[in-house]
Amino acid sequence: MIETPSLVDQYCHGVLRAELGLGTFEAQLTDAGGPPAPGTTFFDTQTGFAVRRWCPPLLGLEPHCAPARYLARRRELGVSAAARLLLRGTGVTTYLVDTGLPGDLTGPQELAYAGGARAREIVRLDLLARQVADTSGSAGALLANLAEWVGAAAPSAVAFACAALPAAGLARPPTAREAHEAAARWLTARAAGAPLCDPVLLRHLLWTAVATGRPLQLHVAGADPHALAGFAEATCGHGVDVVLLGSYPRHREAARLTAAFPHVYADLGPALARTGARAAALLAEVLEIAPFGKLLFSSGARGLPELHVVGARVFTEALGRVLGGWVADGAWSPADAQRVASLIASENAHRVYEL
């Protein structure tokens, strides 16, 4: 039997503090951005089925109970009590929490208390830039303040993260002139409500974070593989570890980058929870390519404590099924399977983030 007694959730968000009705609850199950089609429900997804499999027993119900019954039990317990029961059933001992999402979400320490665990904060570069812009009246002031704020955040931040990546040019930092022009453009656009999407300023932010030596988490969904490879090559030797988030369905490409560069790691993330009963197949594909010391568990959960549960349970089930199958076939020894499971579940994260 493969055991994962300790999990480090290396990328997640807080949970909602408000009570949720059926519609608002199921809207959190997907990234659809809108309601389900008439006559359908988001509970009829792999994530929805996984919630119904793993969460009801933690609240005293039978697995696979109806959504309405589950939510009634949730309301009966209350938001705080239900969250504690769910989070403490995950096996997570440390949360690394991205605080950059909007909404009434618990912060790192509140999440840690509810889960009976520890927590550290991931600092989002795009959010930091928006905060800095509020106090910067010129492009020069913006750049100077960005350097100061990033440097000040580095000692306490467990990592920096960036939610948006430019399509090209990642392999080199902008020149001072390019950065100044980009800062001026964004301050003008921001006055009209524009988000931070200037590719040159994003590059400047990334390379400012690289200079701190703190681990850098990149959301790579939809990113150009050649740009990512160029950034990986350019940052090699800079003393910074790069963690690729959200690579599904390009998880094989992310795995190849971990094999090619000593400082690049891949997050298994919410892709396993999204694929649910098929998670073992996805995990096996990644393990075909990536060195085992370069993979990190995370739930990627946000909003619902149920997604923290699903992320942890689906991961441990998939890991046990894949590694256990290789042991049963005689391809691996039980000791090696257990050692690799511990690496991915927690030990790689302890090493990367110096926990």
C-alpha cells in the first residue's frame, strides 16, 4: 500500500466564508464562467462526481449522496464547522496560498487554522503591481516602487506567482528604456480601467522576481511552449526555481521541460481533480517523462473546501493506483514506490520552498 501521510499543497487559494445555495455552490465546481445549460448541472462532471464521492463521509453522510442532501447537511453544520471537517480530512500539513483572487476568501492563517495545518503566502506579481501603481504618479516612480516592493516581499514570501505570461520575449529582461515606456503605457491605460496585460511590463515583473532568488510560479495554460522553453533556458543558473502551474492538457510538454532543465518543476495541480476517475491515466503520462524529484502536488483549490478534499483524495488515489500497479507488476520495489510517493506528496516542495 502506498502511503502519503503528509501533503504539502504547493498552490491553492482560500475558501469562501459565506453560506452557498445550490446554484452558487455548483458554479464553483468548474471554470465555465457562467451557469450550466438549461436542464443540466455542473455536478454532472468529473469534479462533481469526485465531490460526491469523497466529501459526504467527512460530514457524516454516505458517499455519492444527492447534492441537495449534501448541501442540507453542510448548512446544518454551518460554514465554519463544515470547512474544518473537510479541510482536516485532506491530510494536508502545509498550504502555500495565493492571495491574489478577488472575493471573500480566507487568508493563509485562517485557512491554516481551519485545516489544522501551517500556511505560507504566495505573492502575486500582478496584484503587487496594481497596488504599487496606486501610489506611483509616474513611470519612473512605478518602476522604482516595484523594485522596492518586490524586494521587500521576498524575505517573507514562499514564492512569487504570475497569472499572465507574455506570448514572446520571455528569454530576456526588457531594457531600462523599454520598461519605462511600458510603465508609462500601463499607467495611462490603467486610468481607463485596463488590467495589467502589457507584455513588456510583465516581462519586467518576471525578471525582477527572478533577481530575488525566490521560487517563481508561472501559470502556463495557453502559453507558447517555445517562449516557456526560452525562459527556462535563460533563467538557468540564476539561482531561481521555476514551477509550471496549470499545464494540462500540455502536461507532457511541461514534463519535458522538467527533464531538460535542473531548475524547472511541474505542478500536478487541479488537472487531476478535473479528470477525476481518469486521474491515474494522466498521472502515469507525466511520470513517463518527468524526473520524480521534479513533480509537486497541489490541489489548486479555490472557493470550496470540497475542492481541497477532492484535490488531495484524487491525487493520493491516483498515485497509489499507478505506483501500486507497478509494484504489483514487479517493475518497482515497494520501498522505491513509497519513496517516490513521499517525494511528490511533500518532500520536493520542502526542498524547493525551504519549508
